[in-house]
Amino acid sequence: MSHAIEIQGLVKEYKPGHPILKGIDLKFGNTGLIAIIGPSGTGKSTLIRCINRLVDPSRGEIWFESEGKRVNLAELRGRALRQARRHIGMVFQEYNLVERLTVMENLLCGRLGYTNAWTAWRRKFSKEDVAHAFELLDTVGLGNFANQRADALSGGQRQRVGIARALMQRPRLLLADEPTSSLDPKTSFEIISLLKEQGRAQQIPVIVNIHDVELAKRYADRIIGMSGGHVIYDGNAENLSDDFLKQIYGGEDWLV
């Protein structure tokens, strides 16, 4: 079986001798929604940010297909890294939209990795890219918002724009770092459902860092539970027992 991404012996230390990630080994297939759960400070966001190199790993390997060949993301630099990151979409907790730009302009930012600096500065994108952006706006339920400024949107609408922008990259992997933490429960369900639907539609894996265990159990095809920089659980929702949750989060008073 081929894997979209393989992580081997991944270690991250922000301070020497104090690793946040302690030798992570994981393989992700070519489809499915994978939820990473665990207490704050256990390395969930660091793991996702190491994959797309927003954070540089201290040690280990992250194997991914870029430009037709398998590459170790952990050691890429310069142009090779930029090329690889074009294929990894990212959805952020705080949306990371350009507030003064329109929804359409924010979506087209997802194509910047594929255009030269002059074209990007002039904001001259191909008819194909513009048409695809309109299609994605319909897909995420914002078909009538193309000319709306980003700073006029609600939190849920902003996150939908963030998802559409990531999909504009036509990624082979989609990452989402706590995409529902700033949203109300109803909108959170809608956003996770949208991520799962688009993962299936695009036939790519979606890796989501999430605090809401029930949301993860409801939507994830696979759950990875982390604690203290280690993977404590790796399996489906049905087998995520209270015993595992106690190991992941510690104690049992919070269990209902």
C-alpha cells in the first residue's frame, strides 16, 4: 500500500534537551479524515506544522511526493521546499485571511505558489484559476460572497474561505490546525463535515488537529491520540475507550 505521507522518528525540540515531539512514527494513506487529539502542549500543532515546515523538525524524516518523486520534507530548503509546499494545503485556527482583500482575492492567493512574482503582484490569474475559484465558493456555500471583503465575514464564513483557499492549491494533502476552536458547536460540525466531504471529493487525506473529542469520534475515519509528545492511540472511533482517553488526557473526572 502506498502512503501519502510517512513520518519516521520525528523529534522537535524548541529548547535543547526538552523535546515536544519524542520520536513520532506515523503513516497516512491517500484518503480519509484523520483527527489528532490530546491535551494542550502535547505536540499536536507542532506535528502538523512540522509536516508543512512552518516549524523545522529537530530530527527525523517526513516522506512526501513532490514533483513526481518521494522527498524528505524535513531536509528540503529553498526552491525544493517551496515546490513541495504547493501540494500541502493548510487551514488555520485564526483563518489567516488578508482582511482588506475580497473573498475572491483571498482564494486566488492559493495559486501564488504556481505563479511568478510579476503575475502575482498584478493579481493577473488565468481564466481557469478564476473559474475554479468560483466553483470552490459554491462548494463551500459562499457563491454570493466573491466580492465581499474578508473582514466583513463571520468566523464560520472566514473558515470556509480558508478551506476554499487551501483547495485552490489542488493539494495532495490537507492539514487543519484547530479549525473549529473559535467557532460555535453548530458551525464546528459544519466545518468538520465540509473538510471530510472535500477530502473524499478530492481523494486526498485530511489531517485535523482538534480538541473536541466527540467531534473527532463522529467524523474521523482514524483518530490519533497524543500525550507528552508520544502517540498513545491510533485507531478508529469505536475502539477509543475511556481507558485510552484517561491515558491521553489524564484522570477521569472530566469523563461523562
